[in-house]
Amino acid sequence: MSGIVVFLGPSLPEARARKILAADFRPPAKRGDICRAAREGAKVICLIDGVFFQDCSVAHKEVLYALKGGAKVIGASSMGALRAAELDVYGMEGVGDIYRAYRSGDLVSDDEVALIFDPLTFEPLSEPMVNIRHNLALAEAEGVIDRPVRDILLEAAASMYFPQRTYERMAKACEGRVPDETLQSLLRFIREKRRDLKMEDAEKALERAKVLANVG
């Protein structure tokens, strides 16, 4: 074992992650996985992805157990951002924009980072609300949509159950309220310029894990 354990799933493809950091990559964390990694001697534990509804999620006390045992615990992007925002006062380190948004209270609900993914490949099958918010803000800043249209789109996306959220379904739900040409311009913008905040934060967390582990 490298001494670094990373819990990773849909936020970042593992092949891409391995180009950043040599680590023991494991599937999205569920209850007990952080404790297990700490007992196995992990020096750095990087929590990016974790289960939300399909199994018991990572408990706060197991992060505290790992910290008490001397492990450095980083959180970012998804479940990691949530736990870091709650536990940074106890020594868990948060990384990235999503962590900071939860820490400041700009984001509150778990639903903001939830998505569904292929259980074998971890490929995302829906779009997390946090990405939708950010990309709609970018589209407004570039003049693709205006504020009233952005509000209509956000309302439509927020009203969907998280496994159903995609940009195409969001646009479809707004037909009749938003001009078709505006919706098509938005979808073209998303295809060409969308950003993935969860992926960006996951990459930042891996870079930080590298620093903490003092590896090249």
C-alpha cells in the first residue's frame, strides 16, 4: 500500500486520477471504510466520493477515529466536501470550491452533489446540481441566457429528483417558458464550455494529498 488511500468514483475517472497521484484507489466510501483504511495504516486518506442513499454513508466518528490515529484526512468534491465542512474544526482538511461553499453556508443540501452513476464504470449518469448552478451562471455571464431565464432553468432543475437531472431534461422541462432558440444556444454552450466543479475539486484534492504525503 502506498500509504495514501483515495475513495473515488464518478467525480473523476480513475485513469485520470492515477496520472496525478500514485495511491490505493478504492470505490466510493460507505460506512466503515474510513475506519478500515486507518486500521490498515493509511497515512493520508482522501475522501472524494461516498455513497449517499444506496448504503450507509461515512460516519463523522470514523473520520475522527482516523484523525485521532494520526492519519491526515482530506475531503473534497462530493461526500468529502460535505464531511470536511462539518469536521474541519477537528482537523479534517477541506479542499476546493464546493467544500468552501458548504463551509460558508452557500450550499446546504446533500442533494447539491448527489448523482447516479454506472456501478461498474462509475460513469456519471446524471448531473449534480452544483455543476448546473455554476454552468448556468457562466452562461448568463457570457450572455447566452439572462437572469429571468436562468431562474426558470434553476427552478426546473431543482424540482427534479437528482437521478433525473440532465441538461437535456432541464431544457425540455422549460419548453414553452423559454424560447427554443435560447434553449438550443444553452445546450450548445454546455456541450462546448461546461465546467465540472466536482472533477476540478477532485483533482485539487489529489494534488494536496501528494503534498501531504511528500511524494513526487
